[in-house]
Amino acid sequence: MEQTGLSNKSTNVTMSTQRYSVTPHPIETLMTWVKSGEIAIPEIQRPFVWEATKVRNLLDSLYQGYPVGYLIAWRNHAVKLKDGTTSAGKRILIDGQQRVSALMASLLGIEVLNDDYETVQIRIAFNPQEESLRGVEPGDPEERGLAARCRQSVRSSSELVSAGQ
């Protein structure tokens, strides 16, 4: 009887080289990449579709220390980006665009393009006394202080893991 599968004999197994690496990165690093333009979104990615409650839930998961999944980034100099340029030298976001867009919108105040192709702002506020997060509207009297505390709390307590080359 012949059995096929992996073997420790080098003549029976051909191993390919590893094509990716998994590296944990703090949120601050990811946000620095966003601000510097090192993270790029390819043309094929859909617009931002998350509701504010889903953004709030992501931030709450980060605050509570729960895992929020992997980001997959790829380096390829010839990928066309959403802004029409090519990706030379950038980390192209293959998976995790909704999470990264949610973080850049809520933590950095960067507007995102929604599924109606309108630019929107997402504001999430943190109440330190209740340790709770909530969406806030522009002009809400608590918005400025709570949103700032939210950004600080989430930045200091969390990491995302990125997988890529």
C-alpha cells in the first residue's frame, strides 16, 4: 500500500519558499503609515460601507483587547490605486480596508468615501467614566473632548497584526 503526503525524506518533499510574513504592529504604526501615504488602497477595493455602529464596535473591541483580525498588505510597484497613481513603494491593502478606513476616519478624522460615493466623517466618542463608546454628531457639546479621549485610549491599548510582504 502506498501512502502519499508529507515526508521527512528530502527526496519526497519539495518545499516552496515562504511568500509572506506575519508581523504585529501597534495602531500608532498603522496610523503613521496612513498619514504618510505608505498604506495604499487599490482601485479594485469597494468604497467604505460600514455604519457608525460597526466602527464603534471595532474601537470597543480594540479598547477591550479583543482580536480584530489580520490586515493583508502587498508590495507591488505596478498596482493602480484609487487616486489613479501606481503603488510604487507602498503597502497595498488587500484585506482590511474597512477596518483601516474606520480607524483613519475615527482616530485621525480623515473623511472616507461611502458606498454612495459621498465623503463622510465618522465621529466616535469615549466616555471614560462609563468606559463606553458612542457615535456623535458634529456640534454635539461632548464631541470634542470625548472623541479626543477615544482616540488616545484606543491608540494606547491596542495592536493590529498585518500579514504581507
